[in-house]
Amino acid sequence: MRFSLHEWRKQLTYFKRKNFKDIQKVRGIVNTIAFFIVWGYAGYFIANRVDKSAKETGIPHSIQFARITGDRYVTKWDLNTGKTEVIDVHQILAEKELEARQKVLEERRLREQARLESNHVESFDSRTG
């Protein structure tokens, strides 16, 4: 026996009306699972991105956040002792910038030294060759 499209739609409508509460429960469960999968993955992705940024720059998350929000000081609280310490964000950032500049200068100096040594070896080879 063949059903027309109209008959299929009628049967589907009857089924939905008869099992409405069960369908709502299933939809709620599916939506909940989908919610946690999507937001769990998004949170994982964001956390990895932030962690990568902190590792690359060497600046802690709290200092980066304070820089973005424009805060001058960050209060660090030690869980074990209960003591608090006020950290100057601008000082930390200045120190990190100084370290980065020194690192770049050192790399530049080493490249220049290697270039001069290779030129020296080439000129020595051309004289003896």
C-alpha cells in the first residue's frame, strides 16, 4: 500500500500530537548535549589560544588581562599563606619589554658575528685557493 505525501504528513502530525511530551524530553536532552559539546569545544579552543599567548610572551594571564582592561595594579593572593601582594602591571610589562629588546639585540649581534666569520672564512679561502 502506497501513501501519498499528504498521508505521510498526516501520520507525522498524529504521531507528534500523540507523543508530544516524549518528543519534548528528547529535544531537551539533545539540545543540552549539543550545548555542552559546542561551548565545551569553544572554551577549550579559547583556553588553548590564551595559554599559547601567555607561553609565547612570557607574561602571565592576569597581567595581560590587566593591560587590556587598563588596570595599573594586580593583587596576587597566596592560597597557602593568605598573604596578598600588589603587583605593578606597568613595571612587569616594562621588564618584559626590556628582556625582549635585549634578546633581539643579542640575536642580531650573533647573526652579525656569524656573517662576519663566514665572510672572513670566504676571503681566507679565496686567498689560499
